[in-house]
Amino acid sequence: MSNQIFYLQPFPSNESFPNLKITGNISRNANQLTICYNLEGDLKEIVIAQPYNAPSRKQELWEDTCFEFFLGIKNSQRYWEFNLSPVGHWNVYRFDGYRQGMQEETAFEKLPFNVQNKADSLALALNVDLSKIVSAEQAIEVGITTVIKHKDDQVTYWALTHQGVKPDFHLRNSFIVKL
């Protein structure tokens, strides 16, 4: 089992945004992946969508506040994008290569995760069996990201590292967590 702590950084911008901090940890035990995000700060300044109904698979969650991670198999072009909304909605997409062949990953029929929303913090935790997409022997590389939508409709992009001239979570050289 490997456990790593992470700290996300906002994409450099001239805009100011509320005092936020995004931290967490990620671990892999055999083929169980656990990722926990902690968002702290002035949460009344950010938009967290209200649930329309029971949590379910939804499209374009990245248009609002959304916790994400990108998972690739070492030495393979294929990767997956996991989207987790603080209101419980989710989606998983599979890509054949950099932004190529995007499809919903049908191997996952549900993706239950826990959210604790408090006045000055929000915690999200997911425990997922990766056996449907990778074998336990395969080394994986992960990029951890978050999209924050602010009350003024400004969007900030947070990641472990920003490798491009503009925010781009799909850049494979930003999948820097090795598990």
C-alpha cells in the first residue's frame, strides 16, 4: 500500500480569489484506490451546485465546482478522467490518447463517495475498485485536480502541477503521482 499527501495549486492568474486551500491524500492498496480531498477557506464565495435529484452520472460537471483526477497506466496513452461533484453527481470518461476518443467509461455503473460540507470546509472521499479498468499489477500515474467556480462566475483551476501555458488537466506530464 502506498499513501501520498497532496497540495493543489491554482493556475497562475492576475485575478484574486477567496482564500482557499485544497489538500488531501491518495492511496492504492492492491486495486483499491482511495482519494480524499479537503477544501478549506471562505466557502461562501464559491458555487456549489444544488442537487436536482439523487446523485447520479452527469455530463459536464467541470462547469461547476468539481473534484477530479486523471488516471493513466504507465507507458500507455490511454487514461481516464474521474469527475466528482460536491453534491454527489459523478462521471468517468475514457480517452485513447491526449483528448482523443473521449467516451463515458461504462465499466462503472455507480461511483459512491462521501461528502462532508461544513461552513469553512468541505471533505470528499472516494474508495473505488480499479479492477474494471486496470490490473493490480499495472503501475498507474495520477493527476489530481479541482475546478472551483466562484460566486462572480470566475473559474479557477487547481492541480498538483500546471505544465501548460493555460490550464490543461489532460497533459500527461502532469500525472505525477505514481502508484
